[in-house]
Amino acid sequence: MLILHCPYCGVDADETDLHAGGEAHLKREGPGSTDDDFEDYLFLRENPKGVHFERWRHVYGCGKWFLAARCTNTLEVFGTYSAQTTEPPQEIKDIISEKRSGWSWGNLS
């Protein structure tokens, strides 16, 4: 079972208390974007076997959204952090690098 730590209320919640919200760190396209950019935003997603960054909502707790870094193979959680960040904190990237050398995700590594 997947257990994530909510960075807001400090609770370790299992997946039945949470709701997955898809890929994290998406660049949202605005009114001035091209059709191709908007299509990419709507439909193209990372779907890796390995390190992945996701949005989660603590539905049966504080109700807030947060982000998680985890491995899709093993369900190993590298860390959780505030949803208001534009990229994963360096400490989480360092943890991933220690455990999975050579990892990459989108334009991160």
C-alpha cells in the first residue's frame, strides 16, 4: 500500500485517504499559446517506469494538494513537498540521485 506524508498536516496517510491528481510540474498554457502547445498541455504526460512526480490531495485529512516524488516500480516514496513549488526541492532530487543514479524525468535530473 502506498503511504504518503502530508507536508501540511504532518500525517502519514495511506492511499485510501488520498486522491491522485496526475503529473506534477506541468507548464500550463495561457490564451496566447499555440494550438500545438495547448494540445501538448492537455494530452502529453510523462508515464515513466521509475521516478515520477505527482500531485496528491489529502482528501480525508486537511484537504490540501501536495506533490510527491516516488518510484512507479516499487512504490518507494522519495519525499513529499508543497504544491506551490515550481520544481522539486534540491534535497529530494539529491535523495533520488543517491538511490537511482542516472535518473531523469522530463527536463529534471
